[in-house]
Amino acid sequence: MGIVLPVLFAVFAAFSNALATVLQRRAALTVPQSDSFRPGLILDLLRRPLWLAGILAVIAAGVGQAAALATGALSLVQPLFVLELPLALLIASLMTRERLPGGLWLAVAGVVLGLGVALVAASPTGNRTHVELDRWIPALVVSAAAVVVLAAAGLRKPPGRARAGCLGGATAICYALTASLMKASMHILDEGGLSAFLTSWQTYAFGVTGIGALLLLEHAMQGGPLVASQPALTLGDATVSLMLGVLLYEEHVRGGWWLVPEVVGVGLIVFGVFALARGGVSTA
């Protein structure tokens, strides 16, 4: 049962996030569009029942993700969120009553198969419970700088795929950083109790980065089609999370000849994601 529970929790969280993405995308298209960063966007969305339903799905996803991170490695849990894109497109197809063509089903199969092959080959291990501050500082600085650069680049572009892709990438980094901080907070809660959890800086840091990710996500949803923002978000989150798992939590993935199936698996994922991005159903 060592990896079963975190995998189940992560898959549940991925499904909830996919549902939230579709609901929030549809809600974002019903409010006034903006070419710049607009915090008031959230106030507009609060009046949309679809968006509120999406927030409930986000909360459910957060609970599932916290449980997964408390019991499994960051480099195992977060790559499973690659499933969000095929799940989001499947949910969208049901909501819009559009049938997915055979090519998209093949792409979905490629993502699922590639993820399975890559994770089995990599066999991520490690569940370090404490990360020193001198490890956190460079990770936080580099991540924040990358988010600012991507967000600024995206907001300078007109609405379209480029804008959505840049904002989706910025959101991905925020999500990965939120997950790494959440993992630390869950271990603090487990080892030190509620008092330690409420007085640790990691708890408030993952709250701030999570809110930032939510705000960036809403602008990414408005900035262009789901099929532009979601691949950047999906692949970016998995990649950055894997890096943070190795650099912060000293998690390990298998090397040597295992790199061959790992590369094959990643190739299938990338192929599937971009195939879905090119031919994905509309969520409008």
C-alpha cells in the first residue's frame, strides 16, 4: 500500500482540478474581458454559480492533493496531475455534448500509457519531512522570478494562444511551488500538531502561492483557449514539481538503462498532450 494511497489521492485531485478547470473556464468567459492584470476579476466571478462550483472542486482537489503529498513523494504525486488535460477534455465533451474523435481518444491513451511507463520506470522514492531554509530561499527566488517574467510576457500579448500559454506556464510554477510548500506543511502538521502548522511560515507561504496561482489561472482562462493554457499548465507543473522534489526533498528517480523507458514515456505524454491541444473540444 506504500504508493497506492498517494496515487489514489492524486488521481482524485487531478479529476477535481480538471472539473474545476472546465467550470472556471466557462465562468471566465461570461465576465468582462481584460487585457491587463485585474484583481477585480475575482469579484466578478464570485457572482457566477459555475465559478463557485469550480471553487468547491478546487477545495476538494486541495484536500486530495494534501493527503497525497503527506503520504507520497512530490515527484510521484505531481506528475499524476498530467491526467488533468485528458480529464478536462473528457469532462468538457460531456458538458458540451461533443463527441471526441478517434484521434483524440488515441491521444488520451498516449498520455495515460506514457504516464504509467514513465512513473514505473522512474520509480520516484523519498519522503523527506524537513527542508532547511537555505534550500528554500533559492527555490523561492528563482520560482518567483520565473513567474513574474512569464506573467509579464503574457500580459503584454493580445488575447490568444501565446498569452494563454505564458500565463499557463506562470500558473504551473505557482502550482508546483504550492505543492512543495504544502508537502512541508503537511509533515509539520503530522509531527508538530495544529499549533506548529499554524505557526509555520510554509503554511502561509503555500496559501499565498495558491491564491496567486488561482488569480493567474483565471487570467490564463480569459487570455486564450483552454487548449493553449492547459498544456503549459499540465506539463509545466509536472516538470517543475519533479525538479523541486529532487532539489528540495532529495527524492530519487532511477537512472541507467531505465532512462530509455522514461524517455519513451515522456515522449508519449508530450505527444498526447500536444495532440489534445491541437484538436481538443471547446469548453465555451
